[in-house]
Amino acid sequence: MNLSTLKYDNELLEFWGIDKNLIHMPEIVSSSQYYGDFGIPDWIMEKLHDSPKTVLRDLVKRNLPIQGCLGDQSASMVGQLAYKPGAAKCTYGTGCFLLYNTGTKKLISQHGALTTLAFWFPHLQEYGGQKPELSKPHFALEGSVAVAGAVVQWLRDNLRLIDKSEDVGPIASTVPDSGGVVFVPAFSGLFAPYWDPDARATIMGMSQFTTASHIARAAVEGVCFQARAILKAMSSDAFGEGSKDRDFLEEISDVTYEKSPLSVLAVDGGMSRSNEVMQIQADILGPCVKVRRSPTAECTALGAAIAANMAFKDVNERPLWKDLHDVKKWVFYNGMEKNEQISPEAHPNLKIFRSQSDDAERRKHWKYWEVAVERSKGWLKDIEGEHEQVLENFQ
């Protein structure tokens, strides 16, 4: 898709040898509109057993509308209520995925991030009568970490340092730092912002005093350092390339959730459930960015529900929330006004983590990380290149 036209890109179609006259291409539509009713083709129904067939037939009879369509990470961004320019979210799953909202402006990254469509809610009415741009397509910078939760599984299953995944936070927090150990978890190469498929995982800086706790902490830090590297790239784009665009700067300065761009990283996903891991992330990011764990455990599902809800053109037909303010009111305040007191028990998952790290120590550890990353790069290329050279010399 061409991000400027929101239509199929003719150059790419030609590159892949796709003839639109021979293939009926599906229409590219928004993230939130009526697409049709839920239905099951007859040929599928014929292959089903009686029990599921009965359930599906009942669903088909209800004329259930399908009217929300978001990618996994875009849905998570919407579920994190990161609607506004400058908002950033990070989902910690098997990998780690960050999105930075650039509003209605497409920023072409010069620092290793990707430009993507975040969401498009064409029927979203301007709440407060001030935000007509909310119904326009919104874009984002995207960055991915190949290995996040997977490194925890590796510690558990391969090294057997922990009995279960939830133990990684507590064991990592038993030491104040990694003891000089740096773990680059590039099991399948490095993604954003490094983009090196030939990089491989390395553990550096070990000594005879290194313990399992140091290695566990270094593994967690390896994920968190990559998240910082991506956020650093995104902020460089926002304040570099984005600074040339007056409209983008005006959108950024109009953020109402926070006073400055990238002051909050909204987090969700499996690893985010660990208070210890999120504190390590906050310490690595530093005092300028606080880490906020969503009160909603399933942000992706919430984002999909918001997309479906906002597809109704008539506000009065929307079954759950009237507008985005209404969503925030219920997600964060249980339907109460913002200035009303809310019991912490109402949102056990919600927590804000602030950096407790020393500036000098943080800079030193970041330097260690940068050195380790450089040494992990090109591993396969260098090794295979030397192997081929040996064969040539032998022949």
C-alpha cells in the first residue's frame, strides 16, 4: 500500500508482476467501518460437526456486523489509548514491538525505524469540537526487537537458570546490576534500529564472580537496551526530520495527555507483568521517560473493541463508548470523573515506573551495550567469509 494515497502502489504491483486486471484485489478501507455481517460459506459448514455447526448457524442468524480491523500492534496502540502524536507504546511478547504515534504526518525514518499506518477512524467525531484531524489516518514509526520473552524461555529451557518465566524478574533483582555482563540476545539477528541478520547472541564481560543472577539480569537488560535504542531512533526522527514540518510540531505541542513528546512509554504484554523487569526498563530509559503499565491486561483486544465501537457513525448507536474521552474515562477511572478518588484495588495492573538509576552509571552501561552490539554484528558473515576463504586456499 502507498502510504500517501492509501491505495495499492502501482510500482510495487509491477515489481511483483501482479496484474490488477487479472486479479480482483480486495478494497483497502479504514480501520473502523462497516465491512459486512458475520457469515460462514456453505462448503465450510458442510465439513463441520453438528455441535460447532449449530453454534455458528446461531451466530449467522444474529446478523453480527464486522466493523473493526487493526493489525496486532496497531490494536495494542489503540488499546493503550495512545491516540495522540508523541505517544509511544511497547508490547513485550516473544519479541518486543514499539510504536510511536506521529499523528497525521508520515515521518520517513533516518535512524532505522519503519513508517506504518497506525489507525484510521473516519467516523470518530471531534470531541470538544476541537479535533477534526482525529478522523484522518494516523501514522506511526515502528521498531521491533526480535527476541524479548524468547530470551526468558531460553534461560528457563536451555540454561535452566529459572524454573518458570515469572522467576526472571525476582532473580534479576537480587543483584543491583549485571556485574559488568552484557547479553545481546540476537539469536536470529538484530532488528530495529540495527538491522543486521548476521548478528548473533553474545554474552560478554563475564568473570569468575559472575552468577546466574547476573546473567538473568543481563538478559533482561538486553531487551530493555534495545527498546531504548529504538526509542532513541524514533525521538531523533521526531526532533530531526519532524522538526522540519511545522504541522507536525504543532500536533506534537498540542498533546494533552503529557506535557512533552516521549515522556511516557505505555507498556503491555507478558514481560510487562513483572514489576522488576519494568523497573529495569525505567532505569535504562532514565528520568525523562516514565514507564506506564496499562490497567488493561489485554490491550490488543481492547483496541479491536474500540475500533468496532467507533465504526458507528451515529454516536448514540455506539454501544460502549461515545468518544475517546469516554474510553479513557472508563479504562482509567471506572466511569468516574478524573478528579474523583479511585481505589488502587480498582486497577491492580496499573503502575507507573520511574527511573531510580544514577546518570553516570546509566551512561556507562549504555556505552557497554553499544560496544557489545558492535561486536555481535556481522558474526555469520565474518565466520562464513573466513570459511569460504579457507576452502579457496585449500583448492
